[in-house]
Amino acid sequence: MVKSGKKLKVFLHLVVWAILFVFPSYFLYVDSRYDFILLQRAYIQTALYAVLFYLNYLWLAPRLFFRKKKMGYFVSAILCVAIATTIMELSSFPSMPKNRFIPPTGVQRPSQLQTEKPPPMKHTGEEHRPRPSRSWPVYNFILTSVLISGLGLGIRFSDKLILTEKQKKEAEKEKLNAELAFLKNQINPHFLFNTLNSIYSLALMNSDQTPEAVLKLSDMMHYVIYDIQTDKVPLEKDIQYLRHFVELQKIRLSDTTEVHLNTDGDFGPYSISPLLFMAFVENAFKYGASSHEKTSIVIDIHLIKNMLDVKISNQIFPGRQKNSITGIGLRNTRQRLDLEYPNKHSLTLTDNGKVFIVKLSIDLS
């Protein structure tokens, strides 16, 4: 990928030089009835422009200008323009001699012609027009050289800005990945702790469901330790983890707490950030279950096309309202949603005094 990018850059440079200098010089050569001296001078001039450009682009700008040696840069750039101008003048072909015209054989020379009085000159005003300065080509070359040197500096500066922005984005991405890893590692022990509590409750009751619960815990630990280390996991696996969690919670809850888990949709083709809505589920069991009052916890998960809709509701008991909307798990989930699904999710927490409702929608496209 990097090599192809460099090749494209070299190709673009060659195309620009050809369009701006090489082709126009050749067309000028054709218009001048194939004056080879003019063509040679034009190509020498183009070569000097290229040397000035790449001296600034590859050497002077990165070694002097970007290292805060701006005075050294400007002195060096001016010196390079002066040297290029000298080379251009020295490489210019000398003017042809004044008596350069040699008439063909059979054509009378001026000395052989009869002396005739030349016709009177008509005054048209042309003779009073100022002729272009003989030093204008030098001024033109110097001006163009300064512009091309500045262009080399400008393009190098632009490249530096693009590289700096790219490095900044990569640093932000690394920071984001580190922050997400921290959030995941912070959440995982929390879930395992609650699950172990469920197994402990089964063991105290000498329940026949203990082996099955241990097997489910094993699957959950495998998922937590190995599967969720990637950025995205299959949605089906994440929901299967949720099912195991709910089943283990059901075992330790009394009959006064009803738990309903409803799932609908084809989860197979989709992926999601792991354990993303587990904090809300854990929150519902932590603050919505009761051993002495009739209560219910309802978890609805529906997938329609690319939209995943999750709704979790639990009753609110006196003295628990304040805690139900706080905690590390909920705060971390909010941060993860903002980081991993920016502008692609909506989260609503509703507390009407009797029921706490979480509504989460995520665009998985």
C-alpha cells in the first residue's frame, strides 16, 4: 500500500512537470520551425527549475525550515536561485555574428548592387516604442525560480500537515483502543463476580442444577477470556452469553421475581461490541429483584434489518432509586457507545418512580 502510494506520487510529479514545462517547450520548438537551440535552452531551464523545486522539497525545507533554521533556509534558497541563474546564463548560446547571412551562389552581394537612394521612411510611430530590456529573460528566470522554490516549500509543508494529521488520528485510535480495552477489563470481573455468587447459592442449596450451572459458567468464562478480546463479536454469541447469565440469575432468585427474556430476529450475520448492554441487564437484576415483593424483569431484544432494539425494564423499590441510575457499569457503557457507535445509537433511561426502563437502539450496518 505504501509502495503504490509512492509510485502514484512520483507519477503525478512527472505528469505535472510534463504538462507545465516539457510539452510547452516542445510546442514552442515546433512553432519556431524546429529551432534546436531554443529547445535546448528551454529544457536546460526546465531542468534547473526541477533542481530548485526538489532541493527545497527534499532537502532545504525538512533540514532547515522545519528545524527552525529559517534564516539558513532563506539564505540557502536565495543562493540556489543565484547559482541556477548563473548556470542558465553560462549555458545560453552566444548570439550569432552580425554578418551571419551568407547569400547563396548567384545572388549579388550588397557591394555588387547598384547604389540606389533608399525610399523615404514612413514615420508610423513604431520606432519610438521602447524595446524590451535585454535582461528581461534573466528577470523572468529569477522570478519563476523564486516561485518554484516557494512551491516546493509549500507542498512540503502541506505534506507535513497531512502526515501530522494522520499521526494524530493514529494516536487517537490507539488511545481509543486502549480506553476500550480498559473499559472491557473493568467490566468483565464484575460479571464474573455476580455469576460466582449464583453458583455459590446453588452449592449451598445442594441443587441438582449445580453441574449445569458450572458448565454455563465455563462457557461464559471462555467467552470473556478469549472471544471478547476482539473489537467485534458475533451477535449470536453475545446474546447466548446473556441467556446463560439470565438462567443463572433465575436459579438464585425467589419465586417472587419473574424474569422474561424475549429475543427476535436473525442474529447470525451481525457483529457487535462485546457485552455492550450487559451492564443494563445486571443493573435490572441488582436493583429490580425482590425476595419479599412481587416484581418482574423484562428483557426484549429485537433485530429488524440493521437496527438492534433492546428494552430492559424493572420495578423500582424505595431506597433503590438513587443507585439504579448510577454505577461504573452504566457509566462505562455510555462511554463505549459514544466511542464505538458515534451517531449510530440512541440511549434513553426512563424513571417514572415505579419502573426503570432502558431503551437502546444500535445501527449495526
